[in-house]
Amino acid sequence: MTFDEAFAEIRRFWPGGLPFEFGHGAAAGRLAVEFGRELPAELVTYLDAIAPAEEVDFSTIGNPLYLYGLDRLGVRQDGYNWNSVTNKEILGWPAGFFLLGDEGADPVLIDLDHPGQGIQKRRHGAGNWETGDTLAATIGQFLLCSAALHHALTAFEEDPFVDDERGFNLAPQAAAWLFPRLKTWAGPYYAAWCSDFDNA
């Protein structure tokens, strides 16, 4: 899914048209130097024309998903590969991991060594960075699904969650809006976005 396709869909439901103002930071050149490698074309477009100037948060089932602003993007990531208290490197973080954001400290990233694997969410506290899920094939698809989940959780019922004897469910209006759309928009990654809901 391209950025144009993703943002065309987002404009159909997001109040005001977009979840954030495009940053136009022209940051790809700086970050390519920092990472010491050529960046994938889609990531270059994101960094130069789309990435927000400041952090953006999307509602999720638990912790918000934080999409980092341009000033936070870079090789050194506090808590992942760098300890700012001791001023020392944290071992075990793969050099090719390009962090886009996090959800409850679970890093959301592109693996520059394997960019064809799409947008990944890895689990912190697992002892390594191998455990996680693929959220999307492209950054555009990831942004669309993030915006859609946020919309479902904030634009319909006052309490979007129903937790009863039938399980943990998304409330009816939100579910009727979200699930059919994510089946199309997320495609094979649908479970990564909806598997926590018993009515998905």
C-alpha cells in the first residue's frame, strides 16, 4: 500500500483529514549517514516528506502507540541500544533496526537488513529482539491501520471495550466499523491488529 492510498483512506474517516501534520524534515540524508547505509525508498519518502515533526500517539487496546517525531529518529535509542544514565551502549540491539516508534516500550521498526519483512513490532523483556509480529508490509499500511484502530477506539461508544462472559470484545458500533475495513486494509496482518478481540 502506498502513502497516497493510505492517506486517501485516512482522509475519509479522520477528523480534519490527517492524524498529524507532515513534517517535511528532509531527514533521510542525515539518517543514512548515521546508519551507514542506503535507506529503502519508502523510508526515504517517509523521512523527507511525511514523518511528523513531533511525536504522535494513537490509541490501542493497552498502551498508546507512539510514532516518533523527526527529532527522536536516529541510530542511538535510549533504552534499546543506549543507556543515557551510564552513557554506555546496551548490547543485543541489531544495528539494522530503524525505530519508528513504540507501544508500551515494544519497539515498532523496520529492519534495514531485511526491509522486505515490513513493519515489525518486537517484544521487550523477552531476552532477545526476535519475538514479535509483522504489523504491515509498508509504512503507509501501518499508518492506515494505526489510524483506523485509534478511530474505532475514540469515535464510537464511550467505552469501546466490552469485557463479559462472552469474552473481551470491541463494542458493537466500533466493531462494525473497524473489523470489515481492517480485513481489507491489513490483509494478512489482520490478526496483529485484532486478535485481542474475541469478536474480531
